[in-house]
Amino acid sequence: MKALVVGGDGFLGSYFVEQALNLGHDVTVFDRFPYDRANNLEHVRNKVRFFPGEFANRVEVVNALEEQDIVYHFISATNPATSWENPSIEIEENLKYSIQLFELAVQNGVKKLVFVSSGGTVYGPQNGIITEEVLPKPFSPYGICKLSIEHFLNYFHERHHIAADIYRVGNAYGPRQPMQAPQGVIAVWMGKVLRGEALTVYGDSDTYRDYIYAEDIAYLMTHSLSDLKKSDVYNLGTGRGVSILELLNIFLSVINEPIQYQIFPRRGLDNSSVILDSSKLTTFFPEFTFQQLEDKIPETWAYVRQHHIGNDGKDTGI
Amino acid sequence: MKALVVGGDGFLGSYFVEQALNLGHDVTVFDRFPYDRANNLEHVRNKVRFFPGEFANRVEVVNALEEQDIVYHFISATNPATSWENPSIEIEENLKYSIQLFELAVQNGVKKLVFVSSGGTVYGPQNGIITEEVLPKPFSPYGICKLSIEHFLNYFHERHHIAADIYRVGNAYGPRQPMQAPQGVIAVWMGKVLRGEALTVYGDSDTYRDYIYAEDIAYLMTHSLSDLKKSDVYNLGTGRGVSILELLNIFLSVINEPIQYQIFPRRGLDNSSVILDSSKLTTFFPEFTFQQLEDKIPETWAYVRQHHIGNDGKDTGI
């Protein structure tokens, strides 16, 4: 199957590209590739087609869409914090160009669209474990526009009969996550340790998150490759709620160095609790079990440290 | 209380302005007022402040917002049919300027926002009578952006602590409804009768709608004036489902003239069934009963005929 992965050189996208290659698919990656270099996919350069371009650029997107069967949309130009002060950013940077991508995909005969939505923000305040049937109450511009993009996929499905899968992903973490971003607390903390800064901890023992390893996300998202006609929306989290203080304890025990940290109240833009029931999706993978924080934070830390020291002396921007 | 009614000279807005005046509120109307003339509010010109302006124009909107306690947002630059072919219209014409209005309202100290949403499109395909707790599945760009605007009100509420009420209105009808629009089947049919054209009927005996008289909508929307601190979302329909063929029968018996009509299949952009449970709202009005189609289509037809003949000979555009 010919799959285009838009944003495929990013954190989550790159893990998905690897999974799709493992399954023998014909993968094209649309991403920026500055200086003709991949951030995360240099090691598979010979197995995929790199398509450098800007998500906003219609012509570049159209070129990449040619003859594709399925398009995975991993691009997010923002994060929950950036648009909290200026909500229009979500509309201008994410919503409009996502619709443009879907329109161009329809025009180019693509059979299926796959969108990476946000389990952490589309539901808004909820109690307990969240299924896909819960009434979403998003309140951050980030989550509002993610949900709006999901609904536009309903439109393209009804109007143009293109299939669409949606994955509402929990709190992703893993080796390739950017440490400079305001999103992804585990990576952000690792960055701070490397720079000798104090950790910032927002929230308390009532602030639950569902941390999911990037490789697990990528593996489960291969489900969409199995049937080009089926459309559905899936939660993508482990179902295990971990409080921010529990996470801190796991983190501190892994790092095993003296580390300063400061605890602040939960930010207004964050939900108190996000725990996702993903059984609708995992039913298709009877052998699958989620990888655990206690195993994967050490692995992530080992990767990050090695990457920071840098075999090639390259400045990693930390 | 000082209330600004944005789009207050339109069909639904004008009925609301009358209700707010009846209750003794200090009403300002922001609308286009071409040639300094109101479409629907000339008869109350001495009781309200007219504020001519374009919804898209920040400066004009800001001027109207000064010292207002509550803002009712009745503007819709589109209808479900216009954006079915070009979904970006919703974002450019409705979503962006609605957010702009809310931002400016926050900056100008407004205490409460009230938004006219669409019970007919935000829910998408559903069976039976719909409460506010039903999971919305919008698929028309019109409904998608209405729901997105609702969610942005959550944002402004969380971020800036401004109160917000949302009314998801059923199929409105009544004397002042434009007959040229592609929306509002009763008015559209009346326009066709006046022009001697055949009626177009989309749908069948399974196509149910919840027709609600404009005056009832306006009356129930005064609820938001009772408490500037409360926020909620309310359905606003009668709870009576009427099939399009039933509606045709009622209509034909009222008009009482030989009328041609053509029946077509339901359009792709239309839901099969919309019947709204409004008990959450009507609880606040224990004496209230909905006016019925059988009484109000004749009244609407009488108004429309008189208006068409025109006491002042003015071209009504039909």
C-alpha cells in the first residue's frame, strides 16, 4: 500500500514510518527536511521517499499526494500552551491547512485519511476513564481545533466518501521527543536535567495523565493500513492514570542524580485528569500489551543522554 | 441591564430585541442598517440604539461593545448549503469573526455572551429526541463551525471567566424570515407561491424536523438575561417531530390555492431527523407552551402576503 506520512520526520511520525516499513508498505514522508537532512529518519533514508515541503504550501502538498492510497496527518504547528494566549493561531496554523490537506487528498484520489488527534485535550474535564462515547468538552483552543478537524473528516467522508480514522492520543513520550518544546513533560524534564536546571512540576496528586510510549502509538496506528474502507475514532492511551507526583517519583528514581524541582499549581489550560480507554482499538491486537513507564523512562533517558553527548559533536540545541 | 444584540435587525434577532424591550432592558442593536434603515426594527427605532457596522470590522464592533453587560450573537454569514461546497467559508466568515467578537467583548468588560447555535446541524445523525447530553456528530461545515464556536465559548469562560449561554435552535420560522434564502423551508415555499413557482420538497416521511416559531425562540432566550453569572447550553425546539410531507400537508391546507410541488430525495447535507428535547430550558418557564404550526403558518402567510403587496409599494425583492 502507498502511504504518505505528513510530518513523518517528527517525533511520533518517525516511529510510525518505521512500523509501516516493517509491514512492507511503500512509504513517502512529507516534512521540512532542512538542509536535506532528516531529524529522525536518516537511518531509513534508502527505504522511503523524502518529500521536502511546507504543510501550508498547496503545490508541494499536491506533489506529495500523487498516487497515494492513504495519508497520515501528524503535523501540529502548535501545542496547547501556544494558543492559550492567542486562540486564532490554531485556526490559522492547524485547522485551515488540515482542511486544505484533506481537500487536496480528495482531489488526488486518496482513499483514506488518518488524523492524529489529542486524547489529552479534546475531552476536556472528565472523571474516570474515558471512552470514545464520552461527550467532549474541550476548552483549550488546541483541543477545540483538534476536535473541529475530526468533525471536518466527517464532512469529507459524507461529502466525498473518503474513509477516515482518528486517533485520540494520550501523553506520548519516548526517545525522539523534542526537549525544547513546552509539551511532553518527560522530555522537558530530561532537557532540564541535562542543562542543570530545576524541574517544574505543574499539578498535584489529583492531576492524572495517561503516558504512552511512542512506539506503542505507532504500532497501534498501523491498524488503519488494514482496511482502506473503514472509518472510526479510537482512543490511544494505556488506561493507566499516573499522577504528576507519581511520575516525578519514577523519574527521580531513574535519573538517580540529585535534582532540584519546584511544584506549581495546575495550569489553567490543563485538564485535571486524562485516562483513556483504548479497548476499541486494542481488540484488533490481541497479543499486544502496553510498555510501562518504569521500563521506558530509563530507555528514553539512556537515548537522550547519548544523543546529548553526541557522537558527531552536533549541537542538539539543548 | 445593557444588552447588545449583534445581528439584532435580522430575522431571529429582531424578535429577541422586542422581547428584551418588553422586559425593560436597555438594548443596543449592531447590524448593517443599509441607508440608515432597519429591515425589521423600524417600529422600535425610538426605543433602541442602532449601531450600524460590519461584523468583521473590529473598530465598529468595539464601539458598540462599550459599557454593555451582555452580548447576544445572532450573526450567521452562511447557511448549511453555502459551505457544503466550500467549507473554508465557515471558518473565514463565521468562526474567525465570532472569536474576534468574544475577544473584544472580554477586553471591554462584558459579563456574559449568548450564542445562537444550530440544533439542526451540530448533532449530526441521531435517532429519536435529542438532549444536550447526546454526543454531537456534525458533518456539515456549518454545524462543525457552530459547535467549534460553542467550544471557544468554553475557552473564553475558562480563560477569562466570562459567562456564556448557548442555544441550539431547531428549524425557526415566522413572518420576518427571508424568502430568498436557501434556509427556512416554510419561508422559501411562501416565496415560491408568491412567485408562482413549484415548491421543492427535499426528503420523505422519514425526514423529521422540529419547527419552532421565532417568537417562542426569542421569548425563551430571555432566560440569559436573568443571571449574568450562569453559563449553560440549551436545546431550543418544540420536541415535536414533523415529517417534511406532514409539513407540506399543513402548508397546502393553509395556502388553499392550487400549488405545484416536486419531491426530491433528501440532500446529502441534511440530517434525516432533528427533534430537540428543550426541557432543560423550559423548566425555567413553567407557564410556557409552544405555539403550533397549524396556528402560526396561517399567521406567517398573512404577514407575508400583506408585506409582499406592500403598503408603501417598496420592492421586497421577491
